Amino acid sequence: MTYDKPVPTPSPLTKPFYDGLKEGKLMLPRCQDCNRVHWYPRYICPFCHSINIAWIQGSGEGRIHTFAVQHRASGGWAKEVPFVTAFIDLNEGDRMATVLRGIDPAVPSAINIGSKVRVEFEKAAQDIYIPFWRVVGD
Ligand SMILES: [Zn+2]
């Protein structure tokens, strides 16, 4: 299936993230002064304002923080409605927005806050992969 949704263009700041996705790795920025992971990538740590940031390989595991069923969308996403957007509490810290995979958007009562999720990678374009999260447990 052709990926017909917006495709990101890596910048010097986000290149390590997209390079990791190509290799099936979820790379995350971590401050080397306060040791906290932050999402999204920034040049300055949002917790302690250090510029001493390094990339670590994340576990690719987390839990659902919150979710919402989307009934309207534009572009390529319009063909997938309804779908479920969510914020994922990463095991390493901070949160990542996603579209949940492996759930039925018609039965939101079956989706639980705190459920375990695992990242997976979908090819969007040549050398560009997008991380999505799939529910794998309670
Ligand atoms: Zn910091």
C-alpha cells in the first residue's frame, strides 16, 4: 500500500531519529546533564536548559497516556477515518503522539489508558519510516 500522508523531511536536528527508524530503532534525545529523555528533539534540554544532548536507543515500549477517536481528517488520513490518535508515555520518559495500530476505533471502550504499547515502523517514502504504536497488553 502506498503511503499517501504527509512525509517528514529530516533536518540536521531530527536526522538521528530518522536514521534510527530506517534500522528499526527508536532513537530518543537524552540530556547528558540531567539524564532525562525529551520528546520532540530540541537543541536545548527543556528540563535544565543544557545543550549537552545525546541520542539513545529507546526500548520501543510505553503505555497509553490518553487517546481520542478521530472522525474527520484531511489528505491521505481522510481515507482512514475513524482512527485513534494517542499520546504514549515512553518507558524512557516524556510522551510521543501517534496513531494507534491494532485497535478497533468503533469500540473505544476496549482501549484502556495505561495499556502497554510497542512501536512499529511503516515505510512512508524512500528512506523515510514513521513510528506507530500498537497495543500489546494491559
Ligand atoms: Zn537536562
